[in-house]
Amino acid sequence: MLEKYVPKFFFLFALALVSCTTVQKAEAPAPVAAPEPVPEFSFGEPVLTSAPARADANRSLLLQIPLTLHNASTHSYVVQSLAVQATLHRKDQDTSLKLEDIQGLPSAGSEQDLDALSSQAWPLACILPLDAVIEDPMELSETSADTAEGAPVVANPIETGSAGLNSLACTIVAVLHNSQGEEIKINDTFQASLPRIYKPQVQILSIAVKRAELINTRLKVRLAIDNPNPFPLNLTRFSYELYGNGRFWADGSLADLGTIGGKERQEKDIYLVMNFINMKRDLLDQVIALTSVQYRFHGDLTIGTPFEYLPAFPYTFDRSGSSPVIE
């Protein structure tokens, strides 16, 4: 009789166990929020202009670099400080710009709000000396790529992203505080290659004795002027001094030499009067005998370019060599 109820007992026991068991389901992990982006800098297209006149009367250029700080996050920030270090890289030296030569940023101690999903812009500008863009081909290294035959000479526009013969590097550092009071420091560097403008080259081809008088003689000096640039140059206010065998011979000036085309050579004659009273006898004998002369040709030349950002600039030349004295 008992054996009849055993199966039913086990069935009821198993049913009770099932009804008392609670099934625990694993909960899905909460999604991890993506980190908020940190504000970052961007730089606009650099533009060269002529700098306003300065108290020291030195001519200079103004390199304008629009600067923007972007905030793509939902947090707001306070810009505690903005600092910039600008370095002018040249073939022979690196020069850090003075603080007074960097313009457009907020003054020290001032704060600016940077709201969520917004931007702040500043008209960053650097004052550069003229020799940041002007080169003398005679002073360039023979191994420089720019002196290689057929190498292009770039004068415009400004190139960015890689250093040229001369370049300007600006490193911007910003200290920010977010809405939680946390300090964040960000920095970025912008580098621009600067235009290159080469000075014309002046040399004497020959010195001719045109007429001898009692105490003076007239000389015709044939000059060669080379423009190494691919664009024309306007040459004005030409003054010069001629020395022969280490002694002063004569001087003179011209108001205007005109325009010399890109990659062009011009030959010009200038006439000078040499006073025998100021000459040693052996030098006078050399001139009369039509021998060669070791000369030094020194002077100043004002150069104009087609570029609005570059004012006409003075160029002092000093060339030495040997020239035949012809009749």
C-alpha cells in the first residue's frame, strides 16, 4: 500500500522545490559614457603685411596668424591664461621674438569664458624684421638647396606645415579651468615658411679711361646687375664709391636705375671723375698704362618689389675684384 504512494510523494516534493526557487537574471552593464573632448587650437591662413611705423624707425613686417580655441564639449571653461613663444628660424641662427613683438592675445591676468560648444578667436600677429624674408645670395651656403642651379625661389605665398630656409614657429599654451574647477593645460605649435626675396648682385665688368686732363680723368665703369628672383625689382636711389688698389678714386649717384626683370641681367655704364691730386703716382701710372686694377665698389641701393607687404628697402653692397682698365 505504501509503495503506491511513493511516486506521488516524490512528484509533489519536486514540484515544491520548483515553486520555491527564484531565478536570478544577470543585469546588463550600464553603458560607459564617452569622454568629453578637450578644447583644441586651430590656426588660420597666415598673411604678411607691412608693420606700422615704430619709434625706433626700423622697418618691419607683420605676420598675422588667426588663432581659434574650439570647445566641442558640453562643459564650459574659463581661459585663465594664454602664452605664446615665437621663434624665428634662419639659416644661421634662431631668434626668440620679444613679448612686445607678439600682438593680439589677451593681456596677462585677464580671463575669458569659453562656453560649451563654442569657440574663441584672437588676431595673433608677430612683428618680424625685414631680414626674415630678404637674403643675399652671396651669403648662402653652397650646399643649400636654394643655391642649386634651377632651384625655384619662392616669394609668395607663405607656405605652412614645413620649415623653409626661414620660418616662424609659434607655440601657444593655454591654461583652462572647467566647471568642476579642474585645471587643464593645452598647447599646439604652428609653423610657417616665410617668403624669400634675394638682393640683386652688382659687379664691375670693366673700367675705361675716357679722357685725361691736367688734374683729372673721366672713367666709364660698366656694371652688371643680376636679379636672382623670378619677379621684377625696381632699383632707385643708387649711390656709390669706387676704390682702386685700396685708395678712393671717385663717387657718384643716380636717381633711378629702372626696373630689372626676373632672372635678368642688365649692364649699365656710369661715369665718374677721378682727381689725380688725390692719387699716388704708382696708381696714376697704372691707370695711364691701362693695366688691371684691384677695385672695391661700395654703395647703397633702394629696392622695390611687386609685393604690397614689403616696403622699398635699402641695400648696402660692397664688392671687390679685379677689373681690366681699357681705353
